[in-house]
Amino acid sequence: MSNHALAERHRLAGLLAAAGPDAPTLCAGWSTRDLAAHLVLRERRPDAAAGIRIGPLAGWTHRVQTSYADRPYEELVRLFRSGPPVLSLFSLPGADEAANTVEYFVHAEDVARAGADPVPHPVPPGRTEALWRRLPLIARLEAGRRSPVRLELHRPDGAGPTVGPAGSPTVRITGEPGELLLFAFGRGARAVLTVEGPQDAVEALRHVLPLP
């Protein structure tokens, strides 16, 4: 059985520990302390985690996350590194791998690429394929619903999903699967991508999804 989520969990925990509590991240307005608190809340407080996606519950989520952020930073990193508690949904067989491979990859890059001179992390081939398999759904839910143009997402060795409004101008974005996921989640300004398409379409896209 693959363990991509576990590997990315430990990579992310290591990056958080090395960066310290006050380092910047690519999550707007969040320090590494805020990100660590979010990660612990997400798998240890399902009652509060719902507000990550459900607007009316966001206030409760913010209050609980703030209470976690007030804890010692080393404790937050340790709790995250140790994995979900027994009663967490993420402790169910296969749940961590399914739900967290992309989550932890993106957040690891949020820490690693927040500096002035970010260097892409080499992604093992098996993990690259795992990220690629998850790209179509994420691209549709994240980039596709926000983009004003049609998006063709390609990896260097082949075509991938096409998302966005049909009949609109098309922009082709080429990159490794991890880089395309970063773009889909709004981190494209720090991703390694090639962008091709009509200039007005590219500029319209840039207004809603950052590009290199």
C-alpha cells in the first residue's frame, strides 16, 4: 500500500520545525504557527473543521484554531507529526492517503516556497503519479469554477484535464503534476509552469489565479 500522505506529513512536519513559528507561508495571512494550528484542528476537531469549507461556521473554526495557535509551537508540530487520533475520521483505513496526500504536499510547498528564492522539491515518481490522478477532480473544483477562460492542463509528457467555461478562449498551462496542483490552489505565482494562450485571456486568468 502506498504511503504518500505519511511521507508528506513527515516532510511538512520537518519543514515546520525547521522554519520556526513565525515564518511566512503561501497561505494568505498565515504564519507557520497558524498553519500548524490549522493542520492539528483539521484532524483533531471535526466539529470545528467544518468551518474550513462552510462559511457560516468559519467564526467557530477561527476561534478554535486561535486556541490551538496559543499552544507551544513544538507541541503543535509534535501533534501533527504523530498523526490523527484513533477516533479521527482520518484514522480510518485509507482515509489519510485519500484525503491528505495533496493537502500535505501543497502545505509543504506553502512553507518551502514562501522564501525569497523558492526551489521546487523533487517529487518521487510514484508520488508524481498519485498527484496526477487527483488533479482532474481538484482542477474542476478549484481552478475550473474560478477561471474566466478554458484551461488545458498538461504535463510535459502528455495532455491532462480541460476545465473552465466552454466556448471561452483557451489557455494552456504546462507543468509537472505537483506544479499544476499548486496553480489550481492559487499558488501559481510560485509554481514552475509554462503558460500559452491569447494575451487578453492570460491576463483575465491572472486576475483570479496567480501565474508565474
